[in-house]
Amino acid sequence: MTPPSIRLFNTMTMQKELLEPAVPGEVGVYVCGPTTYSYIHIGNARTFTSFDVVVRYLRHRGMKVRYVRNYTDVDDKIIKAAAETGETAVELSARYVEIFREDARALHLLEPDVSPKVSEHIPEIIGIIQKLVDKGHAYASQGDVYFSVSSDPDYAKLSKRNLDDLCVGERVQPGEQKREPLDFALWKAAKPGEPAWESPWGPGRPGWHIECSAMSARYLGESFDIHGGALDLIFPHHENEIAQSESASGKPFAKYWMHCGFLDLEGAKMSKSLGNVVRLRDALGKVDPEALRFFFLSTHYRHPLSFTDKGLADAEARMEYFYETLRKVDERVAGKDFGKGPVHGEPHRFFTEFEAAMDDDFNTAGALGSLSGLFVLMNELADKPPVKDKPLVGRTLQALREDVRKASSVLGLFEDDPAQWLLRRRERAVRERGIDVAEVERLIGERTAARAAKDFAAADRVRATLKEKGVDIMDTPAGTTWKVAPAHGG
Ligand SMILES: [Zn+2]
């Protein structure tokens, strides 16, 4: 079997390249994970969803993926937050690791193969710092250890920044013991009351960047395939990871660098200082998790994305359409045997297009476009009256449904039972719009009785009354169901 030809945009070379892992068929992926000092925001959620889909797709293409995403559980922000809550830094970060896990599960993010924590990898971190000191790339200074940027001729090759420009305005800050302004801390001497570990340079804790160098080497090797993260990590975080890892090992670090674009809030930059940060947890209180994933995936991962109420409402309406289609199709064909024989047209062409889009730098927007075509055809076929071509339609619908299952495992969408999803969606809409469910059911009962008595005028009046209350009814082979009508007449 020829290996799949997946192309991905490499930030290092600024071009799309064919994915050629060091070991054919096996891919190591490292993604910088959350700093566990608060709830993650929707920008973080977009990044993690993007890489979740990258991993799912590589697996779908038959690759053996080892996916590593770390927890930064030792950090200045954690120490500061713990001082405010009265917890120890360890207690606070353990609490937010659990909160992150709950959020990740809610968003249907796969659990990585390894989720290492900084606090559990101090020996590896000290080992790599020692190597850098021994090779003359780092120096100890009053209990701190710094990486010497001028010792690395390749420094800034990922961000392509000019070192002279970087130096402008940089000063060694009071309390820092470094020689040059661009040098960065690998190890920080302990301050009273902070978490600290013994080291050859005295008690202290690691700087931020060194953890990813140490943990990626431990779980993926000194050279590995794909390193991912958000765009704002390119400088200095990823730049510093490269400098540390390559200076220590003398080998190339990650081969492919993938970065997820920014997410803004109704056109404004999200920032904690402006107080306009939306937590993932709060977003999930308002919108269905799959609708949020659909919203993220509707835009290519490298492009900027604007988080808007309208965008979310549209995403949820699309998901409702998808699930209504799947319910209809399942009612018609699930568990039935239509025998062997021809199918209608070429049902698998949509999924072929889906894979072609995903092969092209994980273009989820294009892939979802192909799925739209698939759903249009499913609707057409499912709405056909069951006549003499029943087996042909049945086989075609089953083939399409099977492709939706495959797409579902790649996108983390349509993973629910359609009837259950639609019911949950309706319950949320009922709460938001203040609809009286008992009254709706009473009116539907009246309409059923009117229809049985062939009083169609009365039945139509009931339908109109329900419509005024924001309720649409649908007559299906299984009886009459209802849904909350779209809020904005859309
Ligand atoms: Zn990192």
C-alpha cells in the first residue's frame, strides 16, 4: 500500500510539504498544553480542537500516532494564583488539571497518549540543562541558569526575527542575573514559599521553555515529526525550545511546525486585561459541544477566526440539520438488509473529496463542504417515498451513512445518537425561549385527534397556534415530533 500523501504547512519553511515521518507510518506529535492556573478560554479550545483533528485524521489514514500534550503545572502564574486562593501551587494546579480534563472530554477531545506534567519530569529537565551547561550553551549565575542566545548561530530560525531588532529596547531587568538581554532562564533559584527542587545549582524550579524540550525528548525522542501550538507561541517559546533542544542534542528537533491561527471576540482581540475572555466552560453552557467544534472546524486552522453569537447560532442550526438528516436516514435504513446490488450514482465520491481536502493541510473547511453535498443527497434519498427502488435507495443510504461514520471519527462530530442529540438541543431551546412543553404536547394531542376525525381545518389551526409559540411540528412514520423554530426566522 502506498503511504497517504498528506501535505502540511510547515512554519519553519513557510511552505506546504509532504508529510514524511522519520519512521514510515509512525508519527510523533507534540502539542504545547495548558498552563493549569485557570480555566482555558475558547482560543485555547480552538487550538486543541485543531490538533485533535490532525491526530484523528492521521490515524484515519492508517498512521500510528503517538500524541503528547503536556501540562505546565509549574509556573509563575500558578504561584501567583495560589497566593490569591490560599491553596498551595500544587493543589491549585492539580485542581485545574482536573477542570481541563472535564472541559476536554466535554469538547470530545481525545485523551493524548501521554500527558506529562512538569512537576513529574524535573530529573529530565535538570539533565538537559546540565548538558547545555557542559556544552557551553548555558551558564549558572547566582542560583539561576540561563541559555546563552549568542551561543546558538541558528537562533530565531523559526520566527525569522532579526537578532539586532530583538535586542532593541531589551534590558536585563533588576533581579535577573543574565549576561545578555536575550538570554532566557532555564532554571530559576527558589524564592521563599515557592515550590522548589534540588539541583546542581541549588534549590529552584525550571523556566517555562525547557519543559517542552525535556518532555518531548523523553516521549518522542530528540528528533520527532510534528510540533504544534498556537501562533503566539512561535516567539519566544518555540524558538527557545528549538535552541535548547538542538544545542543539547546536536540533532534537528521537530521536522514540521504547525501553528493554529488567532481567535478574536466579535472582531476584538481577547485579552485578560480587557476582561473580554470567554472561558470554554462558559461557552459550553450556551452552545452544544459539537456545534462549537463545527464552528471551529468551519474555518481552516491557520486562518483567523472571529467568535460571534451569530457564528455559533449558525453552527448549531447546521448541526441540527445534520442530526435531523441522520435521524431520518437511521429510521429508514438502520439494521435493515437491502441485499447486494447496485447503488445510486457514486455515493463515495463525497468522502473521496473529504479526504482530498484533509490531505491538503487538514483543510476541514473544504472537508465540511464535501460533507454538505453528502447530506444533500442523503436528504433527497431519504425523502423519496419507499417505492419499488427501495433496495437501491436503501443500499445507497447505507453507503452514505457509513461514510458519515468515518467522517465522524475524523472530526469528532455526529458522535451522538441523533434522537438524543435533537432532544438535548430541544430542551436547551425550550429553556432559553420559555416554552411550555406540557401545553405543546396537549396541542399536538388535539391535532392528532382532529386529524383522526378528518377535521383538517382544526388540525391546521393547531399547527398555526404552535407556530406562533415558536414550535414547528413534523409528521414522521414514527408519529408527530416537534422542535423549537429558529429564533431569527433563519
Ligand atoms: Zn511548549
